[in-house]
Amino acid sequence: MIKRRLGASLRALRASTALIIIATVFTCIFGTGPLSSAWAKQKGLLQIGFTGTITASSGTPQRFKNFYLNIQEVRVNANAAAAGNGGGWQEIVVPQGVAQQGAGKPADLQIDLNNLQNQPVLFNAGQIRRNTYKQVQVFLDTKHPGSIVPLCPPAGAGGLEGCAPYPITLQNVNGLIAPLSPSVSVGHFTMSTLLINLSATVISAPRAPGQNYTVNVVVTPAPAQQGMGLISGNIGGTNGISPNVRRIRTLSVTAEEAGTNVQVSSSPVINGNFQIQLPAAANTGTLYDLYSVGGGTSFSAERLPPVFPGTNTIPNFIVDTGLQLGTISGNITDACTKLPITGATVQILIPPQGSNVSCSSAATAGQCVSVATASTDNTGHFPLTGQPRDPAPFNNIPIPPAGSAYALEVSAPGYDTMFTTGTPTVPPVFKTVLNGGTCATSGGGCDFALTSGQIAGMVNLTAAPGSSETVLVQVFAEEAGTQNVVAALPRPLIFRNATDSLPFTMTVPSGPAAFDFYATAIDLYTNITDPYTGHTILVQSNVPGFNGTPSCTPVTPAAVPFEQSMDCTGHGSIAGTFVNPTAGTTAVLMKDGVQIMNSAVGPILPLGTNPPNPTFAFCAPGDSYSIQRLNVTNPPAGTAPVETPTPVPVGTPTMTTIPLASPTSTPCPTTCSSNGGCPGVCNGVVANPL
């Protein structure tokens, strides 16, 4: 439970160091509040999802680590002959607040076609006029339509530098329009789904740094049942709602990734009924949690059995209605410094229907479902302010029966997760309070002080940056022997001219007995932030922790992170194939036993002498590594898991080495430099099948 939730909280921190590009699953929040008017007589809801394929013209390599497209909006038209710049188009735009780092501009949402091989990705849902739609149009960012990160060429082959971003130039710049056959009907009582296939063909590749890939993108409708499963059901007892506040969240049902608070899709409840279509893996199914919230009703939740394409899962909820709504609000601080913690989260956990498990215990909280989340602002206060028609979930909490309370999980990266209980209080009519609720803390309010430990270390470079250069280094801590990142520096270390060594102190949870540390640099390529580093990745395994005893005094371990020095060795890549993978198969790249990055199942490609099979790929600097295959086994169809299954190692790790890139003269566009020189074209290695 703690591992899954804190891991999700640190995605943004990992992305800030460019170790991990955009997450493969986007959070699609349809806005439960704004839907209060979505079901007027002239409105319906259309959900958009994407699948993707990649091909390459003759002589153009098709070994890509990432293939990004920046989506601005999707439009549909009921007129089969409508021109792209004509009238009658209905828009579905990027969801609020989920535009990704690295996208062309804030209004874009970036998707990676490499990650659409196993199941679709949802884009958003929009309120549009009820009608039968016969055309679809997809808008890419015309100035920044996307980028491609190729893998490195085979060792010694030379050619184009890999593991660096190259912009895309669209060959077809006049819009992406396709007829819908069959047409898509959007009605009053249903949420319709339109699945769109983005077929990208690489026409030409750049021949030098700073040049572009030329790409042709074609839009076609995909079969509605392709990679999608239907969730439909009923909520009993939804009449007679009379909440006590004006700003009330619309009654809706939301699906989230199982064991997390990451929302995937949401549907309003109309006449007690709901339906949601969700991405589903064909071979293993995909796991989701489902919960109902809003409308002055009680919370209700389910942990679903695996959802498979083309199937219909029918969960039904029973709720209490006509409840008063209250608030839980307060402040979260560091127990040592008393300073506010920005970006901390508070979640309400409830057991699935029919279960009496305790959600306020760390031992059993993993069996529970997160039904509301609040985050702290830069003053440590929660919840964040909601939208005018979308009040914050923690300002719309149904008052539970007398004598009962909600289970609360309070967490922040680097701190011990707290499990406690709390009860909302009813604010004055039509008002929001800054400190509300009664929680099981020493003062009875809902202010929380999180405990931790502190570990001191040092990052050394083999050579200080040149006079006009800087090197940024981020440091992470994982629970030893896992890929569960539990802490990171709040800001990177900055190395400037004549600086080759910098100390750091990292706040870490006090619970783990030991940590694995790793550090990675943030580099540039052609003056653009590079998603993958050319500096070696520093690792330190089994650094002693605090065994559950919080400490406000920094501890310097006997084996100080890091004993190695960080050097510029240039880009490199490792690619290989999986043997009979499932949707839950991943490959983990390790250095000296420390897990530093992973790869999901990618496109089917021939690599080296390996026959065409689903692939994995890593971009990592020249060094020695090992690769481990992991599998997640979902329960059988129709059986809901008690907790979300965890990855299990399969076989023994495979050892591999990325050769160092040969030095080249300066100035150069490459990712990093050391002692005035820089590496040449990177090397690509094909690993043994996993």
C-alpha cells in the first residue's frame, strides 16, 4: 500500500531528472463537478481513446525508445461532408491540469506511440451536443507536433546519435480527418466512447544533430471493443438527495488504477445507472478500483476482477442518501523543522463492499480503496481550492454515522506514512473553512506532523564543469532491493565551474531497514534538455536506515553515498526481446544490484539475430549493467484480488555492457563533456531474450 502510493507520488520527481519520460498511463479526469450541467437535454458525453502503430519507410531505422505526439484536441462532426475549417465541429480538449512535461506547450497532452501496443490510452471526455457523428479530426501541435528518441546504432556502426530527442516535422500539415464508420451516437443517458488509431510512418530520418524526422500521421477509427472493457451497473437508493451545501459534486462513478489514487475515467450517474469503458489488456486483463462519490450520498467502493477487452463487468453499489456534507482540512508539517510540506497528500480509504477490513492500519490498508484525495499547497495547507463548479473532494465529504470515522492515509515523499482516522465537520452554510474536521491527533484537529530520518552523502564528479557549463544531479532513495522510490532531493545539486564535489542531506522515511541510493545527471543535447543522461549513474546499495525510529539528526553512513565518481561516458542503449510476455511483464535495468529504470512491453521488432518479438529498451550511459525480467500475475477472470499483485522476478539477471563512445573533438552537440572533450556517437547493444 505505502509502496504503491509513494511510488506514484514520485513520478514527477523522476521525470524532472529525465530518467523516466512521461508515464504511459495518463490521468484522465473528466471533472465530476462540471458535469452537473452535462446531462441537460441537449448535452451528452463522448470519451476519446487512442491506439497507435509505427512503421518506417525503406532504409529508415525503426528502433525507437520513444515516439511522442503532442495532442491539442479532438473534434467530431455530424456532417460527413464537413470541411476541416467549416462549422458544426464539437471539441474534446486536453483535460485540465494533466498536460505533461515535455509537451509542446501547456495546452498539449503528450502520448508515446511506443506504449500503445498492449492497450489503448484514454485522452479525455467532453460534453457535446447529442447527435450522430460521422467525422473525426485530431489536432496535433502544429509548431511542436512531437519528437522521436531513437535507440543507438549497433556498437561501432556510427551514424545518428541515439537516446536524444529529435523534433518531428509533419508531412501532412493540413489536419488529420477521417470518416467514422460506423458513426458514433452521443445520447442523453449514455457515455459514448470513440477509439482512434494514430498510424505514424517515418518518411525520413535526420542526418545530423538539430535536424528533424519527417513523419506522416493517418487517423482512422478503431473498433470500439479493441482493447476496451465495459463497466456498467446501478447505484441503489439515489432518490431524495437534499445536501446542505450549494457547491456539491455531481454523483459519479470513478475508475482508478488498482491500489492507487490515479484516476483513469469517470462517469456521471443518471437515473441510478452508470457505464464506463476502460483500457483492458487481452492476455491478463487490467485491474481497477471503482468508487462512487457525490450527490450527498455515502462513499461506496469495489475492487474489480480483471477487466478484459469486449467484456462487461457489472458492479452495483448500495448507498445512503440525503447526507450532510462536511470538510476535513488542516496543515501538514515536518515534525523536525516544523516547516510546511508542499505536495503532501491525504487520502480517505474505505473497504470494498462486503469487507470489514481496517483501512487505518498499515498492515491491511492495501486491501482498501482510495475514494478522495487532497494535496497541500506551498504553505502546507490542504485541500487545494476546487473549481467553482467542482469543489475539492475534502470539502464535500458525507458525514458518517455517529460514532464512526474515516480512515486517513497521510503521506509525502521522504516521510513516514501516517494512518489515522478523521471525521468531517459541517461548515457554516455556503461557506468553506480553513481548519475543519476532527482527527485522531493529539490536539483533535486535522493538522499532521510527519516524521522521518536524514541521511547525508556526497556526489563527486571526475572533473568539474567548464567555465560556461553546469551539471545538475538528482539523487533518489529506494527501499533496498526494490524499485520503490521513497525519497528524492527537493531540488537537484548544481555543479558549476571549479566545483567537482557537493554534499547533500536527504530526508527519508524512518521505517525501512536499508536503502538503495542512485544519482543521475540532467544533460543537454543541442541545447535542449535531454531525456537521458550521458553521465554514469551512481549507485550505493544497502545503506542502513532507521528501523522505524525517526531521527532529526543527519546520519552519515560508513559507506557514504556515493563512493564512486560520476563521469561523462556518453549515451548508450540496450534493446532486446521478451519471450511470451504478458501485459504485466517488465524488464528492470540494474547496476551493482540497484534497480534504476524499467521498460514495459514494446513493439514487435527483429533485433540483431533475435526473431521478431515484443521488445524492451533502455537508454543508459556507457557502463556495465544487469537486466531482470519481472512478471505480474493477475487473478483468474471473475476473481477480484484482495490486494494488487506485485511483480515477481523470472529467471536470473542477464549481464550486459554498453561500450563507451569514442571521444570526439569539441565543440560538439553531445550530452556531456569531461576535461574539455566529449563522447562521440553512442553505442547500441542487443541483449539476450528475456
